Amino acid sequence: MTARILDGTKIRDLVFADLAGEIRELGASGIKPGLAAVLVGENPASQLYVKSKIAACEQLGMASWLHTPPASVTTAEMLELVAKLNADDHVDGILIQLPLPKQVDTKAVLEAVDPAKDVDGFHPVSLGALVSGRPGLVACTPAGCMEILRRGEIKIEGANAVVLGRSDIVGKPMALLLMHANATVTICHSKTKDLPEVVRRADIVVAAMGKAGYVAADWIKPGATVIDVGTNKVTDAAEAERLVGKFPARLAKFREKGSVLVGDVHPDAVNVAGALTPVPGGVGPMTITMLMSNTVKAARLRRGKKLAGGAGNSQSATSSQSATSGAR
């Protein structure tokens, strides 16, 4: 058996097509969804992530702003910037790119974001809405996993689902989303007893622990669906041999580049699972996709009354294009 590949890139394109239609509909009423990204300092990985998010906004015809405070920024300055973005009606979503410098109180900054603009879904109000089954903005990675399951026509209702990892960003919201979709959910973590046996009972496995190849292929029930959230860069030759030794093309790329990306599930699971997300190209593309979806959703929830009334929404010149500024 070779698993059916749940291609996140193809699903992203389908979601983008749907979002483009929504954005046109909002535009007809003078509403242009807009995302403000805050990137502190010059972390290369963070710069790359934010660049891809701004590019997605441009691709969809959404407004975007990039604020770039220096690495020396204080908590007070960050809170002042967030307050300004909260007050700006043209901004529908606020993205605080993590990590923030050590001198900044990350929790205080994230909790200062208006929950109506919390497109990352990290705010306690957003999490509370998810727990209680109320409409709201859901953390992007778990939302992307659910979109993969739905678009991949994976049966969720009545399924036994196992979520490996209990973080506030992925594990907990993922479990809640599956539960709301009528799956029977087990959350596993480092203290779970007989973990392989627990996983073997699952129809759906969501792995989000951040450990390369941790879930062995023989943990997977034949025909199960595997959603692999992990993206781990492997640079050790022996480790690469253990993980991708049966995949000559991937091993050759490792020898050429000196590294290979591997998920939290051992790649050999492709020979056991019924359906599986690849790494890379599975969950990764869907995280940014759902950030865009949340921004459009926030625009509808915040400014959607104009759709019913037909009232226009005149915007400033800077709201229709990408702008760059630092915290002041």
C-alpha cells in the first residue's frame, strides 16, 4: 500500500481561488481586507516568513502593511504600535511575528491585540471562543489541517483521532476542532503511556511534537490518515540515512545539500497510511493560506455590515498598497 498524498500546495490553490471571490465581493462594497505585519529586528527566518505572507496578500489583492521596529524595541513601544493598529479601521488583521526579543513581554503584546483582529488565533478570547464552539478566528496551522482533511474527503465524524502534542498553538486547538467535527479525540504527550499502542488505534493521526521521524511507521494503523505538522531540518548523515534511506532521491538531495526536511512521522509511513501529508508541501503551505482566510473573515465580521447596507468604505491611499514603517 502506498498512501494517497494530501498535497497542501494544491489545496492552497483551491482555497485561494475561493478567497479571491470573497475579496471581490467585499471590494464591491468598498471593503479591502488588510493585514498588518509586525517584524522586529532582522531574524532571517522571520524575514522570510513575513515576506511570504506579504506576497500572499499581494497575490490575492489584499492590503498589507509591514512595520519593522528595531531589535531594541521595548514592551511599551510595542504596545503603542499595537494600539495604533487596533484603532486603524483599515487594518483587519494584526500579525506579530514571533519570536520577539527577550526584553519584550511577548504575552502582553499578543494579548494587547484586538481579538477581532487576532488572525493568528492566539488570543485567550479566540481560544475561549473555540473551546465553547462560538464563531471566531482559529489558529492557522490547526485550521489548515482541518481544511486538508475536508478537501481530502477524509471522514472525520465518528473517527478515532490522536493528536500528538498539546501546545496552545497547534495541539490543543487541533483537538478541539476535531472534537467539534464529531471525532473521538485523544491528546498524547511526553507522559502518555504505551504511546505506540494508542497511536495504532487511530483512524486519524496528527503529529505536532517537533521531533524528526518520532512516530514510527509501525505505529500507524494500515489505511489511517496522517497529518504531519512537523518540519525538522536534519543535518546528521546517520540520522538522514535512518529517515530517508529508502528514498534514494531524497537521500541524494541530502548528500548534495547537507540537509533534508523531515516531518514528525517517519517517511516510511507512506507505505502504511491510507492518506498522508508530505513534508515539505503538506501542512506548511496551508498555514499562510489560513492566515489569509482569517484576514478575510475578520474583514467580514468587522466591516460586513456595509455589505448589507451597500455603503461604501473610502480608504486612504496607503491602505491600498503595502507600506513600511517602524514603531515610534
